[in-house]
Amino acid sequence: MKLKLACSAFLVPFLAACETTPPRADVVQIPAFAETERVASSGDAADDPALWVAPDAANSLIVGTDKQAGLYAYGLDGNITQFLAVGRVNNVDIRQDVTLGSQVMDIAIASDRDNLALAVFTIDAQTGALAPAPNGIIPIAGFADPYGACLYHAADGTLYAFVTDKEPGTVVQIVLGWDGTGVTGEEVRRFTVGSITEGCVADDRTGLLYVAEEMVSVWRYSAEPDGGETRAAIIPVDGVHLTEDAEGLALVERGETGGWLFVSSQGDSSYTLVDLETLDVAGRFGIGGGDIDEVSGTDGIEVMIASLPGHPRGIMMAQDDEEDGGGQNFKYVDLGAILDALGLE
Ligand code: CA
Ligand code: CA
Ligand code: CA
Ligand code: CA
């Protein structure tokens, strides 16, 4: 839970920091190379990005939530290409080339706090245009505040969505399909993490699901519908490696089981990489130190491993809590620059 304090003239003398803690001095700062236009809503509004890779990678899009208003799409230059006024969508995720029914599709999902539902969107495979999918509002029984959302494209081709209810962190797994009139969604699993839970990411290679319990730990579960409640603690929110809230999660995959889990450490405006095989901390960094303002109070993140113009190893994007001049937006960082700075390949 992010506490938002008004930075009034009265309060400032009594507070060490207003709204967000400045970036840590003891982690390497890596500059953003671009940033999006700010989201239209004021206050805490931008939350979570996802990525769509275009047939011509130069036309790839970043889809980001304004959690008060809807979904944005941005080009690699940060300019808005589309806005869907679909209300309070909080987290977003994308998978491409998935088969639903008999159709091969690109799909986005979002946690929908207005409809207490999973919201499903189609993405035009050529243009990247987003549209609400037919029958794409899938209500979730018993949910009070759909908060996190991520997709899992299983080895057998099945597409699942995970949605978390904010508190006490109930997670539902929904199998997605297409019945001729539109999307179908059927709950196949439900478990409770224990307290406020938002960020999640599934590793399609290994069938593992990572879930961030914001003030406690990042956990690893099976992503399979028969995975039950068995879990392993991956990294604690201990104020050293992660400072609450643990927010967005993203994966950089290497080989069959290797790579790193990126965890957004909101309380100290930094990111922690966990080695997926050893579970050791592989490095930490912040976003700043260049011409573009630093990222503070970081929230949702995503990483795209794709050869993009000027960024052959891919890019990371992160929500910035405080854009210079006001508002919130998303920053883009070169993935190669991150890995080089941390001595990783
Ligand atoms: Ca959160
Ligand atoms: Ca968030
Ligand atoms: Ca900033
Ligand atoms: Ca800026």
C-alpha cells in the first residue's frame, strides 16, 4: 500500500520525505533513453506496462495503465498512439501468437477494478490496435478489488490469466478460450497469499508463477492449474534487498531455466535482480543520471527481450511516480545497459 502524503507547507518541515524516497545512492543509476507522454489522470495514476512486439520491431508498442481511466499504447518514442477509456484497469499483460479456439491471436489482459473482473483485449497482429474482446469482461466471484494480473502461456498451448485480489491476496487462475461469439474464461484454481498482493509474472518455459506479497516476500508457485498452494520464498521484503512495497515483476529469460527475476522495490526507488536458478541476488540498480528525470517510487515494470532499433538486447520499462513538471509516466531503459552495468550477460 503506497501512502500518499500531501506535501503541504505545514507538513514539509516534519517529514523526512514527501511522497517518495529519493533514489538510493548505493545502487548504480542507469539513465532512461526515452519516456512516454504523461497519463491524463492526476495523482497516483500510471501503474503497469506491457509490451507488444510488431512484425517490424521499430513499430512495437508499450501498453500502460492509467489506473483511474484506461489503457494507453505508446510508440518506442513515447508518443501516445491509442487510448482506450475502459475505466480503472490496474495491471496489464500481453501474450502474442496464442491460439484461442481456432484463432491465432495477440491478447492483452487487465485487472478491472470497475467491473470486479478480468478484462480481455485483442491486439491487431499487424497494427497493434487494441480493442475490448467480445465477451471480454469476465467477472471474478468474490473479488473486492482486482489488483494484479498476468498471463501464462503453457507448454501445451493453453492460455491462463492470473488475477490477484488486493487483500488478503487471493489469486485466481482462469483458463481462456474462444467459443465463436467471443472470449470464454473459467476459473480453474484459487489460493490466498496472505496479505496485500499485486505483481505477478509467469515463466512460460518452466511453468512457474512469481507473486509479490507487497510487504512480505516474493513467492514462487507452480503456474499449472493443479499446482495447489505449495510455494517457496524467493526474496524477502526486508528493507535491504527489497523495500516495501514489492511492486512489479518481470523476467529476463536465459536458456531453459536461467535468467533473472526483476523486482520493483518501490520504497527505495530501485530494482533487484534475482538469479532464477540460484535465487541469489544478482544485482540492483535505479533509473536516473541522464537527461531524462529519474524514476522514483517505482511501480509496475516490464522487460522486452527483442532486437529493437538501437537496443539490440531489448528494453525495460518502468512506471515513474513523479514526472518532472508533474504527473506520472513510463520510462524506457536499454536492457543491455542494465546487464552490462551489473556484469551480467
Ligand atoms: Ca501495489
Ligand atoms: Ca502497482
Ligand atoms: Ca521522475
Ligand atoms: Ca521527464
